[in-house]
Amino acid sequence: MENTELLTSEEAEKLAKQNFNYFVSESNKLKEINPEYYNQVIYPIYEKYLNKRNLLDLEIRQENARRSNFKILYVILTIIGGVVIIYFFQNIVLAPDYSNFIDSSITNIYNDYKENPINADIKYKGKMVKITGKIYGFKNVSGEYQIELTENNGNFLSSLFGKIAVCNISRKYSLMVPQLRKGEKITIIGYFQEIETEILSATLTLNNCAIKVNN
């Protein structure tokens, strides 16, 4: 309606329903021209549709909040599900089979490599190996525990000029490490990685190791 003075109750209601913002603009003009008519006729319509608009805005905000909460819940459940899948995969699917191993010793492995390194690689490399020895030392490498084993008395000279095994402990058995002591006799089962030999010494490396304490 171009002439705001001619807005009837029916016209005002129709305009408020179709375009509330334009209705408010026209109502404000009418309020200046005829305040009494505005208060009696226009303002009740304005209040009616304002309440409807506020109610609609509230419903929209509530719906957006529900969607936001659903997204947050979805993300949380996705993360939890991912953690469960990773844990299941690492600890069940990829869990080492400690029951299937080669029962050997640091000295036997050293002698096999000394005699024929190619044949020894075929026999040991990547295979689960069981060895027994006395604890010579402990290391913490980036949060991963290492135990150094020797078949000798575990003193400095015997390890410097002898043969030791560096055992990278599986996280499953990491809680046992703080309970162990130097000189204690234990059995290790782990994946054989390599052997490094010097003139007077040799170092074996085993990964993902399980610990068995010998009483």
C-alpha cells in the first residue's frame, strides 16, 4: 500500500503475514501520522506477528542447537569408534603370537651368524625368538622401554666385551619393567630384528618383546 493512512486491519494483517519487515516500516510511518489508529489497530497486529516471528526464530535456534549437538555427538562417537577399532586391530588382529617361537640363546644366535649369516637371516630375521639372560640395563627411548640382557654376570666388562641383547618391550608388558632389577634373570620372547658384531662384542635387537620373570 503506497498510502500508509489507508491501511485497514485486513490489509495490515495481510502485509504483516507476507512481509513483516516492510509492514514494520509502514507501521512506523502510520504511527507518526495517526498514533491513536496505530495503537488501536496496527499495534495488536504487530505484536501478534512479532510473537510468531520470535517463536519461529526460537524454533530455528533450537533446531540448529539440536543439529549442532548431533554433530558433536557424531564426532565423539566416530572418535570413540576409531579408537576401539585401532585397539582391536593392534591388540587382537596384529597381536604377536608369543606361543610360536624359536627357543634359542644370545650365544647360539651369535654363533649361527658367525658360521653363516645368510642362513642365520633365514632362520631368525623377523621370527619370534626366545632368549634368557640377566638384566644389564634399562633405557627409555621416546616413551618406549628397552631392556639390555647378557648371559654373563651383567657387569660392565662382560657387556662391553661380550654379547648382549637389546629388547624393545611391547606396551602390553611395559608395566612390568619398573618392577625389574639389574642382575635379575628373565626370559624374553620377541621378533628378532638384527645383530651387530664388533671385534670383541655383539648386539642383538629384538622388537615387541614379552617378559617372563624366572623365579
